[in-house]
Amino acid sequence: MDTLDQLFANSKNSFDLTAAQDQESLLRLVEALEPFSPTEVERRALEKDAPLEFKLAFKVLDSRQFVKANARPLKVGIVFAMWGEQNRLLPKSADNPNGEDLLNVKLAQLDWLFRGSPIDWQLYAVDDGCPYGSGRIAREIVKGSPLEGKASVVFLEEALPASSGPLKNLASANDSRKGGAIILGCQRALEDGAEAIIYTDADNSVHLGQAGLLLRKHLEEGFKVVLGNRKHKHSVLVKQESRWGIGIKALRHMQRMVGHSIFSRGILDSQAAFKLYHRDVLERILEKPSVYDFSFDSDWIACALAMEEPFAKVPFAFIDSFAESASIVQGPMTTWETLLKGLVTAVRERGVPYNEEMARVLDEHIASSKDLDALINHLPEELEAAEDKDLGDPAVMSPAAMAAWIVERKREAVVA
């Protein structure tokens, strides 16, 4: 048996989400680490120069060890939405360089994690009105698979229009931007008797072997809301931050002012696609969703806060699947327009405290993603020296100052 030092030294410093051999190598490393002290493995994983594969392996190992030790039965639904996933659904090939075989990979990860445990699970893949046939492709992929019975492929357009329930205010699948599909997947999971729901992204950015990290907080500590947090110092984050211009600080400053109730509670990664909700809380959330788009995360969190439901945050590993990201295909500022406007809607509908002046600035001065395009490559002087912890503080830059800057930037964009 290799020593811990040898396993550490031989671990790779890269992880390719499109490579089956990297998925297999990771699980071999996890199994090789099982005989060692969890405390010692964690210590090595947290070292500054720890290889990426070793850090990933510790997160998956930590999750698996909880699942193996857990004796409590639980029925879990795992939900993700599909739009424009026709390439990542298929394996990598010469003519499909970004293929991730994502559905088979997710099923294999969940089967590996929960095999032999009292935790029953079902995966729900929801087509969000995808014009490229993601749902049809997914059904073909699972057909005949040994895990076919563990996968439910659902189509949002088949559930609409709805005369009642959480989707009754969604006119068509074309009006959904992820949120509607996630809601439908959660509905199906609840109808099937799921006691807890985990939702994630379609791509392989989150290894689902980490699901035990969420379940530990729920089963051991009783939390009914568990939020993955990529910003924790013990998280593993490989992200293409370069996709944004310097103005991202201004957008986040506005976001955190409007979403003060959320961000002041230390929930700085509200969009992390790795969260668990117990059915008791989820049923309340789904009584009246305020949005059906990318901002649904904030809506759900705001509802939980309005209920005064305790929550836990969990560090986890995330590797950005950049090439086929919806925010790139649809335009990053289109996504940010949705996030900001949806957040305003959510805090108003859920009745949690928020910066009303900043919300009005967004109402009055951000009419479309084109207005954000005028901002994203510029930064107001007030925010140049601001650290992440300062963003959202009106004393650093007030809503009135932000409004004046937005007006000036839009004026200059028109002139240019």
C-alpha cells in the first residue's frame, strides 16, 4: 500500500471534466485514502501546495465516510435543469470536444456514493424547454442503462400550462430560465416521496460524490436548509473569473445592497448549485415562487430567511465547466440582468428587509442587459480599493452615487 506521502505526491494537479479517466482516477485515489486518518488526509488536503486531485479526493472521501457510517434511512431527490446541454450530455469526441457524458457520470457518482447505504435516491433531469433536444438525448442515454430506473427525465413544456401548483404563473417553457425546470423537478421528487432535495447544475462542475457533505448537516445536525459555499477557505474552487470585466465589483455591490438580508448573513455564494432543502421548507417555498429564472436561488433563500429557518453552509469542490456555460451562450450580462432584477422581485415578494433605494435605482436605470454592458468594463472610483467584504455597504458607495455613475456610463456608451 502506498504511503500518504506517495499518494499526495502522485496526485495530479489538474482535473478534466470531459475525461472519463480523470473521474476513474479520482475514485481510485479516494479508495486508496480510506485506510488513513481522516484528520491527516484533511491536513494534507488543506496544504497550500496540495494537488487539485488530492483536494477533490478529500471532499469526496469525507462525504463517502459519512454515508458509510450513517444508519438513518432517507429518500433523496437530486434535481438539475437542462438547456443547451446537447453537447455536454454526450461523451467527448473529436467532433464534440466539450462532451462530459454528464448524465452517465452523475448516475455513476450517486450509485458509487450510496451503494449499500440506507439512503434511497432518484435523479431528476429536467428539460427546460431546450430547443436542441436535451431531454430527448437524455432519454436515449438512459434507455437500457443498468441505472435507468434511477433516472427520471422530465420535460417542462409537458407540465405547462398548469392550472394550479407552483408553475401556474409560468406561461410556457420559453419563459423559464432554469428556475421553472428546477421547480418541476422538485415537484416530481416530492410527489415520489423524497424527504430531502438536492439540486445541482447540469454539467460535471460538482462531483455528486460530495452529496454526503450536505446530508451530514441535515441528518446529524438537523438543518433543513444546507447551502454549498464555494467562497469558504476550505472549498476547492477552480473558476474562470476572467469571464467578467472589472465592473463586476459594481454589480456585486448593487446585488449585495439589494440582497442585504441574504448577504449580511454570510451567504456570499447565493448562486452555488449545490444545496439541500428538506421537504417541509421546500413545500413552503413552492407555495408561491416569485421567479422562474436564474435568480430562483435568491428567492428560495429569502423565503427560508422569512420563515426564520436555520441554515448551514458547507464548503465543497467546484470546477467551472466554462466552454458550454449558459451564461456564455446567452450572454453574461443577460444572466446578470436576470439575477439583479430577480433579486429585487424576490426580496419584495418574500418580505425580507432590503435596500429600497438601491432597488429603485435598478428599476429606474437598468432597463436591459445593454445597460449592464455599459458598466461591466468600468469601475467607479469609490469601489477601486474596496475589498470583497466591503461590497454592499452603502457607506462605501451609496445608491445615489451608484445611480449617478450608471447614468454617466450609459451616456458615455451612447456617445461612443
